[in-house]
Amino acid sequence: MMIANMTAEPITEPSDVPAPMQELVGLDRDELAAIMVAIGEPEGRSTLRAKQLWHWMYHHGARDFSLMTSLGGPLREKLAETCAVGRPGISREQISTDGTRKWLMRFDDNQEAESVYIPEDDRGAVCISSQVGCTLSCKFCHTGTQRLVRNLTPTEIVGQFMVARDSCGEWPSPSGERMLSNIVMMGMGEPLYNFDNVAKALRIIMDQEGIAISRRRITLSTAGVVPMMERCGAELGVSLAVSLHAVRDDLRDMLVPLNRKYPIAELLDACRKYPGANNARRITFEYVMLKGVNDSTADAHELTRLLADIPAKVNLIPFNAWPGTDFECSSNNAIYRFAEIVNNAGFSAPVRAPRGRDILAACGQLKSASIKLSRRERDARSADADGAGLAASAATS
Ligand code: SF4
């Protein structure tokens, strides 16, 4: 397949503002109000000013303070001197022949993570990363071959969605139909291992006076971090997807090693208790179809037995190969036979059409080149960078 657009050179730099500036994206309203006070606004007006700023940043997508006309000239000048409304940089943007877009986003410390926009006919989902790399090493997942580098901050999580909106020209936030209608926390990383940052970011994204994506249009996917699931449902009320992929503990221990800590019975019990799950809001069980591994008719029957008392739907995902994997995708016959058994038991079980395969943007294919450096390696790199900076300034002076 052809890749419609691909660039190797960075397209934009992260934030492009000097480090001492205060980044505003990712702060909540109280934090914005505190900044207003810190730059000299009277305390009594700080909440209103924060609300106005919020509207410019998250409803209009404005980054330039001079455009924020409701704030008044002197305040705009103070904001421009001390603060910034940034975005992650874009190291690479690829557009698949099917319209899927993938961005390799670069953050201020040059770590990178991927985000994907998957358009449908009249809507679309943005798949967002929560970590650089992942600790969980699921065997079928390309990200799982990359060690965890670090958690992403609220600024970086919200920033991924704002870049997608910039790219699709979807500012100001439309009140009706929108192409970037849904968010899936299914990119790189396990969101429940970075819950506080993910929760803060999603609260910003859900706020009705800004980006305004409703919780019903947000799905958080977990490999099964059981102790965090109830809190996720109670505090955020978003939809839940569970990466199940196997119906026996011995097999799931291998495919999703987190299963050794939270086996299938415990995981399904937490699903039964997930706040807000009901027949109108079912839990999605992701099941990647691996040839000869988890795709037998016996597996399908066991799956229906396991899910019998849970408001569930099943997403069957044809395995998307990546360089170095030993797994193969199940045959079409095996996938449809499996789907039929699950369907006949009363579950919705769509076979997910692979999207963005030509640019490795499909499920389980995301990976960045970021690596975790030891303190000594980091020190050596910053010494190199200082040296390079000195050499560059010497060359230009
Ligand atoms: S499937 Fe999710 S949790 Fe598992 S390794 Fe990949 S990114 Fe991590």
C-alpha cells in the first residue's frame, strides 16, 4: 500500500517557547486562576479571567494571547511575557491511504509517543497515548517491546488531542457534528498506571466550556489493573475497554503478563462492579485474533460463558503484524467462525476493520524510538548538548 504523506524531518518543535515560561495547557481552572493572581490580577476577578482564558484556549484553540480580546490589553501583555499555550512538537506525520493519520509527537525533553486519528464517515476517534513506552510487555503488542520511559503529563495528554484538532482544522469546538468526535485512551502505555495525569487531562477534555467531548464518547482501555478500575468509573465515568485476548489464565499469563497479578476471575469481577456499566453502556472486551493461539471454537464458547453475566460487547481485532513478531493473524474463516459463536450467544462481536496498517498505526502497532536512559547516560547527553550549544554559539559569534 502507498503511504500518502510521510516526513522524516520534524514538522514542528515542541511548544517553541523558552523554558521559564509557564505552560498553561494541562492546568485546571483553579491553577489558571492562581496564575492570574500571580501576574497581578485582583483575586476577585481571577476566576472570571481564568474562565475567559479557558474558553480561548480550549474552545477556540487560540495560542496567541493577542487574539484573546476579552482579556484586556495589559493582561494579554502580561500573559505573553510569562506564559505560553503550547503543543507537543510533531516529529513525523503520516497519512494512510484509508485516511488514518498518525503523529509521532515530541515533548520538551525530546521523548516521543504516537497518537492516531481514525476517521469514519461522519465522525472519528483519536487514539491517545498515556505513557512513553509501557511496563506491561503484552506479547502481541509492538509498544510492549519498548520499556517504559516515563508517564505523560496532563499537558502532554491534552496536547495530543489539541494537535489532532489543529491538524483537522476543528476549532472552535463545534457544537454539533464533529469529525474528532471520540477519544480512545488506547495508544502507548497503560492509562491506569498513570491515572492521576490521565484523569486530570480527561477532565479538561470533558469540560463543557472547552473541548467538550462527553464522557460517553471517551473510552479508556486497560490491560486489567484491577485495583484502579472502580476509581476510574466512579471519578471519570468514561467507558471501559478491557484487553482480554485469552480465556484461560495459562494463556493470558503469557499474552498479557499482568494476568499473573490480576487473573481473569478477578478482572471479570472488577468488570461486573464497574460503575456505570449497564446494557446501554457495555464494557468492551478487546480480543486480538492470533492464529492457532486463541482462536478456536472452544475459546469462543468459553468466552461467552465468562461474559455471560456482564454487560459486554466484544471487539475482535485481526492481529496487525509488526517487525519481529512471531504471531500471525487468524484466518478469515477462523475469525468469522469465532464471531458467529459469540454473536449467537447474544453479544455484539464486530470484527474490527484494520485501519492504518500501511503506516503501522493499527491496534498494537504503535512504538516510538524513545529509550530510558540511566542517570549517567542522561548526564553525558546533556554535557554533549552543552558542548554542541557552545560550539554553535562560537560558530555564530
Ligand atoms: S497492549 Fe497496552 S498495556 Fe499491553 S504492552 Fe501494549 S500498550 Fe502496554
